[in-house]
Amino acid sequence: MATQSADFQTLSRRYTADKGFRAFIQKGMSGYYKKRDLNKANFQDWQGARDLAAEIKYEAINHLDKYLLEFEEKITARGAKVFWAQNAEAARDYILKVARENNVQTIIKSKTMTSEEIHLNDALEERGFGVFESDLGEYIVQLRKEAPFHLVFPAMHLTRGQISDLFQKELGSEATDEPEKLTMIARDVMRRKYCEADMGISGTNFAVAETGMISITENEGNARLTTSLPKIHVALLGIEKVLPKLEDLSLFLPMLATAGAGQTMTCYNTMYAGPRQPGEPDGPEQLHIVLLDNRRTELLADAEQRDSLGCIRCGACLNVCPIFKNVGGYSYGTTYGGPIGSVITPHLRGLKDWKHLSAASSLCGACTEACPVKIDLHHHLLQNRRNGAKSSPNPLEKISFGGFSLMMGHPALYRLAVIFGRIFQPLQSVVNGTILDPLRAWTGSRKFPTLAPQSFHQQWKKDRGGKK
Amino acid sequence: MTGGRAIILGRIREALRNNPAPRPHTSHSQSEAAADHNGHAQREWLPKVGETLPERIELFAKISVGLTTEFHQVPTITAARDLLTKIAAESGWKKIGSHSHHDVDALLEGIELPIVRTEKGYAIDDLESCEAGVTGCEVLVAQTGGIMVSVESAGGRALSVLPPHHVVIARTSQMVPDLTAAFAHAKKKYGKQFPSFLSFITGPSRTGDIERILVLGAHGPKRLTVILLD
Ligand code: SF4
């Protein structure tokens, strides 16, 4: 049995049992729900905007080669270097090479999930580079040597007390329970780093083919500093993030802000068309775009689920997911958690080890409804279940469903089963939920409903039959 | 060195060849709108913006309150100077960053503070120790309460984000309805020669990374002041 699946069970059990933790996550989300709804209501037609966003992504993803080439041509003409990385290793090696060739010592990073995906920090640190996450949440989890808990809110699982303790221990700062003071401690540390760093690494939210730009969305200003002061800028870019036209951003920027954090617009939305151009006073001398495949093309080849490449990593599907809210981000054991992570991880990292994630869903469809680009998330989870069952069939499951369909197709068998049920139920209730209980997967946390002494069918026959 | 370019492109083409994806389920017929991308289709769905300039200014002012952008509308450049002098005194500015720009120069006339000018390059520490950065902008965006800045209109990349207080001066003629109009402005002005940096600033820097509680001035400016000149 896959250990990933066992880990998921252990961790999700632990988090789900922690009522305080669940209440804390719920509280963090409640402010988001309110702001998100207010901002959605401000749209003349949120559903219309989703339709258009889905159409634009459809156009872009289904002509990916064309738009990537256009993007590459335009941004190369502006002096940027584009490196096509087939996998995580190629991407890491390239970035290490750039760092070495330029005698880089200190690297400042702004938030990028793609760098988590390729485990870039470890690779850089192992080779002696000082690497600093500048996004507050990322910095906190970096100090704790943890991965981000959530796509958009990396440290939402920590209380201010825990963060204060962490800062006291790691930075020698004074204890405080004010988020403002804690933020200022990190601000002061990072100020020095921006000025010293010789390389800045960022993610990318969108790439624009028409004008050869990358667009970065953030609230703190750390990405802007990361891309302004160091002499080298490396931007990680998943191949799926390209949009055809500059104006497409006028739809996607407000939608990302609304779905992601309940904002009208995120504080800084910056478009970079290359490194510093002649006559410009600041900005990096070099811009390297690392265009990452890392099995995204596998997902592209699956026409049924291709739309999941349109994901803008807003996190909205996580925020509404009843599973995510209970098991939290760490149970998944993946870079991308929540519904979208459960959909794409089996494609990016192998169905065999990750198919259990598609069962981590109640199939309520809240994710699909929340998604600003209309990815059919909950159906994709079903498709992954189907694919998983096909690729490694479970004989026990096969037999039980075979038996079930036989029974449902033959009324006499069904009646017989009900009679047996009535006989065995009292016996089952003795062992209910214990290791002896054959139904314990289900009864472990639930009560088995008592079978009625008479079925509806029997009652009907008796009462109506008598009156006839 | 371009890496696995040919391989990746090959894989993309292979994945797409004779393998169409189902179209998204959309209630509106949008295929044409998406295909010609004129950028105007989205106006129908995005938040509404008034037709007249006063309505747009009012909307910008209203959104600014929510964002904690300090928005001031002033009748003359003299009034703008008085306002800036007052802010400078109250905040105890000792040194400010700025750049050569028609309206910014007019605003700073008579201000008796050392000024770090960025347009020809600057020392990072020198700019970092300024209490404020004073810049112009490309346009103001009524729909979002945003400010579009560029290398040219904001003295480079860092001036509008490194000092803890960012002051922007703009004229009412720079007020545009929405992001689409802002992009149209940039395309018209720069043609194919875009500056390497274009940014929408929407409120002062913020974070909610600790218990989702809003804190201003995470890494960028804690304060953002917009002075709109009639
Ligand atoms: S799948 Fe949709 S809702 Fe989930 S993160 Fe991606 S874009 Fe957002």
C-alpha cells in the first residue's frame, strides 16, 4: 500500500480530531468569505466574468505552443533569457548555474509555489547560497522549516503566540502578541536583505504573449523589491500561465484578487517586460525566465482534464472545501493542496501513489462553483477515481460491487438480503465499531441505522392491500 | 542555452494533436469575445464605473477610503504644495526621494528638504533612508482605486515602493474608468517600446499573513497619498 495514502490517513485523522485547530482555521476563513462575497457582488455579473475567463484560458491552453513562442520571442527581444526546463532538476541546475556564474552570495525570494514544486530552496542552500523568503507567511514557515500550509496563506495555521515564540528564538526579538509588531520585525530583517541580495527569485502569475511580459500579483511589496534591487532576476513560470493579450489581465487581475483574498485588486500587480532597459535608472541587469514543464504536458494530453491547467492558483477551492478545512494543508503531503491539488497531483507525480487524494472529497462541488476559471474540479476527482480503479483494480471492491448490482437487479435476492440484515443486525450491534465489526470502516465514526421491522414495500402491501 | 525547448514544444504539440478538449460549460456565448480579445467584452461583467468624470473621481475616492489610501483633491498647484508641506512637517520628513517629472517638480518647488533623485541612478541605501517617495503616475483607475505607474512616470522601479510613504501627484485628465482603459493608454503611449516595469498600485502595502489580521506596511509603503490636481 502506498505510504502517501497511509500518511494522509494518519495526518488527516490527527488534524480532524483537533477541534481547536479546526475552529482556528474556520475563524481565519470567515473574514475571507465576507469580503469575497462583497467583492463578487460588486461585479456586474460574476458568472459572466467566469465564463469569459474560462474561454480565454481555453483559447490559451489549447494553443499553448503558439502563445509560448510568441511570449518567448517578445520577451527575448527585450533582453530576457528564456530557459525551457523539462523537469525540476533541469530548472534547479539552470538556476544554480546562473548563480555560480554571477558569483551570487545572497538570494532573496518572493512567494512562488513553483519553487516549492521543484524544491529549489534546499538545492540552493545545500550549495551554500543564503536564501531568504521575503513574503511574511513564507518567511515564517521557512524559519520553522515547514512547507506552506495553503497556496495563498502559507502560515494561516499558526497563532501569533507561536510566531512570536519563533521570532524570539530565531531572531532574538522581544515577545509580542501584536500582529503589527511581528510584521515590523520581519520588515526590518528583510530591508537589509533586499539591499544586500544579488539575486531575486520570483514566481509569475501570468505571462502575456502579445507584449512579452510577466505579471506578478502580491500585497506586501516584497516581490517588487525582489525584482527591483538585486542585479539578477529569475522568474519561475509554469508553461500553462500564458495569456494571449495584455487586456486579458483586466479581467484576470480583479478576479484573482476577489476569488483569492476577497479584495477588489491585490495591492501590487506588476508587469515586467524584460530586465532594465537602456536609460532606465534601476532594475536587474539580467532577467531569466525558467519555463517549467515538469509533467504539465501529461495533464495537457488528458483532454478530459486539460482545463485544470487554467488554474490561477487563487486558492478559492481550498477555502470552501469541507475536507481542506478539516484536514488542513499538511495532510495532503503535496505542493498543491485542496481540491486542485487532488486533481493535478496524480498527473504530476503519478496516479499510483496519489490516487487516494481523489477520495478526499465529499463531491459536494463547492470547489467547482468557487473556481473563477470554471475548472470542473469535482468531476475530475471522479475521473481520477475511475482512472485509479482502472489502472489498479481492487478485487474486493470488484466482488462487492458485483454482488451489490446482482442484488439490486433481483428483487428476490434483495428481499433475502433484508431478511438476513434483520437477523444479523442485533449481532452486529454487539461488536459495533470494534475490530470484530465487518462494517467498521463505516461504523467506526457513525451509528448504523436500525433496519425497520417492516419495509415500506411490506407495509404498502399490507395496508393498501387490505383496503382494496 | 535554451534547455529542452524542442522537446517541450514537441510534447505540447503531441498532446494537442487530434485531441480536442471539451469546451467550458458557459451560459453566455462568449467564444467570439474570447477569440478576438478586444478587451471590451469584460466591461460588461466587471464592476460598474460611472460615465462622467465627477462620478469616476467619486468612485476612486470611495474605494480609497476602504484601501486607506489618503486621497486629496486640490484646486491648484499652490494648494498641493501647501498640503505636501503640511504632511512633511507632521510626519517629520528629513529626506525625500523624487524624480524629474513635470508635475512632481512643480509640487516640490519650495520644499526645503534634501532630495534623492532617482532618474539617473542612485545608491540603494540613500533611497532606503528617505521617509517618502514622491512620484507622478501614468493614470488613475476609477474602477479599482488603483494607480498605474511605470519607469518613466515613477522614477524607476523602487522609488514608489522602497520609502515608507508614497506620494503620487496626478491630474484629473489622468483619471480613466478601468483597467482596460489603463492598458489602452499604455499601448497608445508606448507602442511596442514598453518600459520594463508597469505596475498597478492599489492601496498601501499590506499583509494578512498573521491570523488573517490586516497589517499595513508589510514591506512596501505604510502610507499612500494621492493628490489629484483639478
Ligand atoms: S482550481 Fe480554480 S479555485 Fe482552485 S486554485 Fe485554481 S483557479 Fe483557484
